[in-house]
Amino acid sequence: MDNKDLMKNVIYFDGNATTPLDERVLEVMLPYLKDCFGNSASIDHVYGIEAKRAVDNARECISDIIKTSPSEIIFTSGATESNNLAIQGIMKANAEKGKHLITSVTEHPAVLETFKMMEANGYEATYVPVDQYGVIDLDMLKKSVRPDTVMVSIMAANNEIGTLAPLKEIGSITREAGVIFHTDAAQAVGHVPIDVQSMKIDCMSISGHKCCGPKGIGALYIRKSNPRVKLLPSVFGGGHERGYRSGTLNVPGIVGLGKAIQISKKEMAFEAKRFTQWRKYLLSYFSENDIVVELNGHPNNRIPHNISIYIPGIENKALLNRLKEFALSAGSACSTLEAAESHVVKALHLQERRSFNTIRIGFTRLNTKSEVEHLAKHIAEEVKGIRNIFG
């Protein structure tokens, strides 16, 4: 039996790593993979005109969900590229102000590694700590801003523990200080409301495959006024995407991203309610069955589709090996290939080696209540089984 056959018998609960492609998204993508194959930059004929129309429509869908103008959305290959383009581009374009930038200790590697690269090239970075729930220390953030600070980059929702950042408060601090505010919103857009105007966000990274859209496509919001964000491109060529990101656009992916965002806007409230109920059910079930667990991240101020739990004394890899009919995660999809402690869980300053006793459950649109009940039952059984073996 190959992996394709095995997947038919495995229930997927790793929605923070990636989400399944919504059938409605696939449906609108298919014509642009076959018959409507035009280049959106070739507008001298009907093929290109149709491709451009589809791209413009997707841009409108994305701008609508975050409360901005379509002209402030550019397309990238995903949130990692968007983060790199934003951080490097903003710092290089604003060199006359300074070489200082700020982030938090619990950011995604796409941000942290970019910051490290910038430091290696003469820039100075400050890493602000978080509390036991993963919430950034706002007083420390405010104190960290200097006259030569160019930007602050704080993720909207943590990919491991689900904690939401206080975006409005951060935006107020950065706007008052005249500092650019970038946020990696890969885990947030399509799951929780985001308003770049009221939150005073100046630049924001978006990912397609975190909200039932296709992989390999993302977007970057870049504010055009009040204040205008200056940003240098990292890819050069034909001047596509306002000159920020040259290259032929991935029209099928863009169409899919737009549709995924459109669906998410309509169904976000319903899904948030459903996922929150499931999270509460799991925690209640474990408590009622004498399975000691602790929730990682903020108990309430979190993305609804994430539940990260610490199970004292239970090695996560051992537990996952006994839960073969479920697709679960020991942590971030960007670090699970390495036997290293999670930098996010470690930053909470709780139990030593806590991340090795942590599993992450990521709900998706395709999950059902019966699947959640099935998961709860099996986790409880396997935890008790491991305890019986090892005492």
C-alpha cells in the first residue's frame, strides 16, 4: 500500500501547516490551467485580457477582506517571500533613517532568519520577549523604539501556539513613533478579522495555503499613503506588480487565492464558532477522562483553528507514533524535521523541555465533529496506554 492509499484512512488535523484545497477553489482555478492560459501582462489580445481580469478580481477579493485598496496588493509566491520582500525592501529603501529593526522572539523562521541575515549585513535588531501566553511585551516594544528604528515586524497569529497579537496596540505605538509596522498574517487572514486601517498596519504578508487556497501563492499589502511605505524590490525584470516583484504572474494560483479569501470572508464567523466549540470539547473531554493537559498560548485571544497542548510526561513523538490514523504535528512544519526544542514554546518560560511534550492540532474546513470526538477518544486512550507502560 503506497502513501496515497494510506492517506484515505488518515484524518487530517494539521491545518496550521497547510489546509486542503477547497473544491470551490479548484473549480475556479481549472479554466486558467487549461483554456484561459493567457499571460496577464499580454493585454493586446483576449487571452491576456481575460487573465488580467481574473487577476484584478482576485486583487479586489483580497483588498476587501483586509479593508484596503486593490492597488495596494501585490502577488508573491507565499508568505515567506512576502516577509523577505517586506523586511529587506523596507530596510534598504529607508537606509537614510537608520539600520535598526524590531521583532519578537516567537516569530516564524521566515522573519527570524531574515532578521539574522540583516544583522550579518550590518543592521541592528531587537527581539522583544513575550509572556507565558505568547503575547508580546508592549512596554518593552515601546521602549525598544529608537530614533534610528525603521520598522517593527510582529506576526498577527502564532503558527505554533495560536496566540493573536495585539495589532491595534502595536499599530498605535509604531504610528506614533513614525515607524513602519509589518505583520506576518499568514495564519490570521481568512480566520480572524483584519482591518489594516484601524490597526494601522503598513505592510502585511498573506498566504494562500493557510485558508484552503493553493500552495505557492501569496500576497503582500503595501500601504501607498498616510504613510507611504518605501520598499525596494528584490526581484528585477519586467516591472510587474508595481515594480516590486517582476515575473510572469501565476494566474491560476492568484485566481485560487482570491476565491479562497472570498469564501473565507463569508464563512469565517461560522467556522470560528465551530472550531472554538471543538477546542473546548477536546479540553473538557481530557479533563473528564483524567488526562492532564495544558493549553499553550492565550486561552481566549487566539486563532480558532489551533489547539496546542502540553501533556506532562508524554513524549510527543511517541504519542504521534501511536496515533497513525490522524495527521497531527509535534510543532511547526518549518522545524519538525529537526530534533530541536521549539523556540516559541521555550520563549513562554514554562516547564523545561515543554515543547517535547506538546502536540499541535489544526482544524480545517473539512473536519467534522465526529472526527474531533474520534480524535479525543484516541488521544486519551493512547496517553493512558503510554502511562501504563512507563508508569
